[in-house]
Amino acid sequence: MRHDRHDGIFRAVADPTRRSILERLQQRELTVLELCEPFQITQPSLSKHLAVLRRSGLIVARRSGRHRYYRLDPKPLEQIATWAAQFRDVRDRSGHVWRLSQINQRKDT
């Protein structure tokens, strides 16, 4: 069941528009109209993106009068970070354990 939840989170963040929405919501709570401003998409299209993010648990909506406000819920991203941490160390064929930071440093040189 936990993998199903992770799959939904990965699907949600696979889209660049949804990642941009998350970045904007990291700063503060926003309405649909405020979220729509920088994107070249219609409000219905944005609403579809928001629905995917809501289903994955990455955002939470609240209603105030006629407006719906969205905010980031960081818990699912924290769960993914915890899951990904198990891959921080990689064992090569000779049995040597490499930390990902070491691998990245070797690629840079």
C-alpha cells in the first residue's frame, strides 16, 4: 500500500507544471487564480493539475467564502526523501560501498 502512495507522488511530480505549482505553494497559500497567473494554461487545465496534486496528498485545499486556497503539505515529500535515503550508499560489483556524493564528485572530474 505504501508503494501505491509513492507511485501517486512520483506521478504527480513527474509533470513540470505540477512541480512549478509546488514551488509556488512552498512560499505561501494561493488561490486558483493566483496560481494560474504565471502559466499559459486555462483555469480548467490548472484545476486538473491541482486535482492530481490533491489526490497524491501533496497539497491541501480550504474554502473561505467564494475562494479556495491551496497550500503545500510537505509530509508526502518527506516520506519520499526517507524512502530514497536507502539508496544513498551504492555497492559496486567489487563490494565497495560508494556514497552518492562520492559518485557525483567522480563524475564532475
